[in-house]
Amino acid sequence: MSQATASSYKSPLHEMTQSTPTCLWNDSASVEELAYSIEHGAVGATCNPVIVLGVLKKEINVWKGRIQSLISDLPTATEDEIAWQLVREISAQAAAMLKPIFEEQHGKNGRLSIQTDPRLFRDSKAILRQAIEFSRLAPNMIVKIPVTRAGIPAIEEATYQGISINATVCFTLSQCVAVAEAVERGLKRREREGKEIATMGPVCTIMVGRLDDWLKLLAEKNSVAIDPGYLEWAGVAVFKKTYQIFRDRGYRLRLLSAAFRNHMHWSEFIGGDVVISPPHAWQLCFNASDIEIRPRIGDPVQEKAVEELSRKFSDFRRANTEEGLSLAEFDSFGPTLRTLRQFITACHDLDALVRDFLVPNPDGLLAI
């Protein structure tokens, strides 16, 4: 590649961000990974206990001194309190990297998405208290709130208080509509009181790959015979249908694609006013690909695939229809339970990492 060609080359993700309304966020708060992502057009990032655990394991030599300092500076703190302080600090560090973008784009992008404690998923007031605290860590914080029965009122109230939210633990059309309506109620309350909304940037995540995962598990458990390729399109179908409904109704928040399992979780949404948020490994994969950057958000999912998924999986029908889940059923939907369990487990794993510093294993100190 000549020097002139190299200087004009744009990676596929960078080309997407430059030529379409589709935004790239980085599904990591690692400094190295976020820097790479920003170089390729990213305008946002995510942090949560799963991500912090990964960052600490990868960069433990960078962070072990800070962990030891926190233990010394906070002599009565529990391992959990120290772990969440690390979540705050890693999030704030990533937010600082994104702040110039935040200022340039007047709040729509340039935000660091920090997750509330998943163990609070049944307590609206506790979620809201933590959302308020996290929103004050940096001016460009966006706070992740789970789309559970308790999460919906917390989303409305946080929005009313001027907090930009990122709805997470979300897989279905009915959950997305509930989020959109809650955000609209919060925004309208602010408008009636003359409060500012222009710089707010709420989003609603659909964890597309986790819906696919769930249907694959059901297919295996229940011996469902289906073209395996169709199972790769379930999350895409729900995302595209939800996107059209959001546009038709004029909801003032964007959809975000997360939980990547194949390139369609990126490529099929190009051209939409949406966010794609792949982990670093998927960004490397996409940037090494020869996938054509062209709008596909309006391309329908193959009708046969949707028909077969609908006929053979009641949970796909529930995910792909607006009345598929009631508010009371959000917490018991299979992908919700699996995701909450993983997120809660990550909290305990993060605590265990801190515990190794707080209460060292004496066995390693014994003479043989």
C-alpha cells in the first residue's frame, strides 16, 4: 500500500462512522482498547463489573498499586465497597478520554456508560440512588439501568432528573417500548417544568446475541429441528422491527446493539441512527473484514427465517411482538435470568479479586 493510499485508508468501522448515521461505541473501558476504538471512529464506551474484572485481570500490574492504596485509605471498607470504587475510577478514566467528543457533539455521544449494581434489579429506589451518584462522577456519564419490573420506574425518574440512561438487560420489543415510554414520560415532565433536555442522550440496548443464545439452548434442549442459520437472525429481526417502531412513533432515544455473536449484529444495522457497541475482539474482526459498508437497516430479514422462528419458538414470538411480555414478566424471561446471573456472578468474582489483596491467602506464605 502506497503512503498516499495508507493515509487515506479508513477501516470498515471508521468508514461506517464517517459515511452513515450509525455510531460506534466501545464495549470496554480498557485504556488501550478504547484508544484503538476512538482511532476508528468510536464516540462512546461501556463499563460494568464484567468489564472491570477483565481490565483488572489484563492490567493487574497497572492497578494493583491502586487497589492496595484503597485498602489503606479506606480501613473499614468491605471488599465489595473497594470493588465498586474501582468500577467508579475505571469508568471516570474512560469518561475523561471521551470528554472532548462529548463536548463537540453536545451530549449525544462522547459518554461512558456505567452500570448500576445488577443485584439491585428488584429495587427501584436503590437503582435510582446509585444512578444519581454515578451520573455525578463525570459530566459525560450515561447510566445503565436494567429493564426489569423495578428498572422501568427508575428509568423514568432518572430521566426526569436529567440523567441520560442506557437501558440494559433488554432483549425484546415489549421491553424496548416500555423503556421508550418511560423515557418519554421523564422527558415530558422535564419539558413541562422548563428543564433542559437538548444535551441528554438516552439509549436502549438490545442484547441481540443473547436472544440468539437462548433460542439455541431451547433448540438443543427441546430437540427442535430448524435451519441453524435462522437462529443467527432472531436478535436482528427484533432489532429491526423495534427500530422501525421507534422511528414511526418518534421516540427520543436510540437503539444500541450489544452482545455480538456474528457480523450481522453490526452489518445489518449500518445506516440506522443507532449505536453498535462491539467488544475489542469483534472490532478487530470487523476491521479485518471485506464487508461492504452500505445501509442495511431497512433490508427485511428473510421472511422464511422469521416464520420458522415464530412457529417453533414461543419465546421468539414473545420477543418479537409488542404484547409479548408484560411488565411483570420481564424479570422471569429466560435471557433476563441468564444475564442477571452472569452480571451478579461477575460482581462476586470482582469481590474475590479484591479479597486476594484485602485478605491474602496465608497458604502461599508458609514455608515448605
